[in-house]
Amino acid sequence: MKNIVILISGRGSNMEAIVRACASQSWPARIAAVLSNRPDAPGLRFAASQGIPVGVVDHTQYSDRASFDAALAKAIDAHVPDLVVLAGFMRILTPEFVERYAGRMMNIHPSLLPSFPGLHTHRQALDAGVKVHGASVHFVTAALDHGPIVVQAAIEVTPEDTPQSLAERLLPCEHQIYPRAVRWFVEDRLRVHDGAVHVDPPEPQLLIGLSASTTEGDAA
Ligand code: GRF
């Protein structure tokens, strides 16, 4: 039975998708805790309602990143995690923290990495004029939004799209790929070779989301 600790900062819809998949698919794992850096993160209420231990390590109470990360690591380690899942956790982590959980910490980023790391990814995608956009689940390394990619979801970008419409269409895809990636980890099926992640035995590591419009001819 593997212990999963999930870190959130806000809504927590990806966390919720993982919690529900863990229960409904009977993973060999349990959600040991959900921790937030924000006391008012709405996702904490859902986690508590499921009987999951919740905790807050409020970053505003720490004078620097290193002391916050040390307190966060202490809170995480109290739950003896096999995997740390960053699910909308909006803090930049120190290299020491990342090293502590090397190979056992995942993140979801709303772009097709390595394109568009950082914030405002949907705006970045529109400004670049890309025709395909998406989300990536990756192992966390010291470089921001970087690291071996476990699974990606892709959606079509149309001239009508806005950052909000892209976010809305992408979120259901995120809710499919993040639980999938975490399940593979707890099933011991992920192998990393030369920076590439393989699933053993293989399963699709790319989800093609719905296109924005119905193609001509479909209605005929
Ligand atoms: C998601 O879009 C995720 O990709 C990004 O922040 C958002 C978090 O949403 N990192 P939620 O808190 O999981 O609902």
C-alpha cells in the first residue's frame, strides 16, 4: 500500500479527481494527506469531507523559501509518502526540497511541455499562435515546470479560443491524465530511461482531447 501526499493551493479539482480514482479503481495506495500552503484553499474542504487528514503550512508565516520548504517537508514526511503529488500547488520549491523527493514527486502543468513553462500558459499559447495546446504530468526536477514527462493531453486551438476557453476545455483532460499517471506510479509501472518515461506494460501516454468544433461532415 503506497502513501500519497497531495499538495494544493486552491480549488483542488485535480486532487479531487485523484482521490476519487484511487477509491473507485481500488489502487494499491491511500491518500495519506492533503496539505495546502493557503489556509482558505477550497480543496481542503473536499479532502476533509472524505476523511483524509488535511494540513496547512502557511507560506506567509515564514521569512524565506528555505524555512517554508523545511516546514513543508516536515509536514509531508509525517505521512511517510511514497509519492508527493503537486496539484495546483503554486509555490516555487528550493532545489533541496526537490532533491529530497527526487523520482517520487509529480506535477501537472497546463501546457505541452517543454513549451510554455511558468504562468499564464494559455495566454502564452495563444500569443505563439500554436494550433495544439495541452497539459503535461511530469516528474519534478529543479528546473521550473521541467522533468521527465509521464503523460500528456492535447487539444485543438481555434481562432475563437481565449485563455478561459482553453482552460475550460483542458481541465477535464487534466482530470483524466493526472489520475492515470499516479495510478501507474503506485502500480510500479513507470521507468525513466535517458529522461524519457515508459509505462510497463505499455498504455497510451497521450490523450487527444475533443476538438473545439465538430468537423464538417459529421452532421451529414
Ligand atoms: C490546473 O489547471 C493545473 O494544471 C494548474 O493549476 C490548475 C489547478 O487546478 N497547475 P485545481 O486546483 O487542480 O482545480
